[in-house]
Amino acid sequence: MAISVTIDTKSLMSALKELPRNIQTNVMVGATRAGANAIAEEAKSRVPVDTGDLKKSIGVNREKGTREIVRFAISPRRGKGLGGW
């Protein structure tokens, strides 16, 4: 199953240009994080559950980007009690 997201970037960018640069960045980071969290929650609801470790390990991490690009990764995290990944 694929997940598709469409964003009207012209309208968004036009509205953001009216704001100071730091607020632009905060808005973009917050919106992107909210979207990533929603995808992570959906992934958790769909993952097969054996021990529950995979479900517990799914998380959202901000990745390095640029001023214009905000990135988040949704993936299993490593850690104690998570099967030694």
C-alpha cells in the first residue's frame, strides 16, 4: 500500500514569505513533523505484532536538511530491548 501526499506549495510558500525567516522555518518544521508523526502512527497500527518490539521501535527522527528542505525519517529505531538491531 502506498501513501500519497499532495501539498499546494505555491500557496504555502506565498503565505510563508509574509513571515520572518525564523517563523517560516518553525512553521515548516512543525508541519512536517506533524505529518511524519501521523505516518508513524499509521505504520504502528499496521505493523504485524509478534513481540511488539517493532511496533514500539517505530519513530520519527529529524534528518539533516537545508533552510529550504526539512526532512524527517520514519523508521525502526535501535535500542535496548528492540531485538539487537
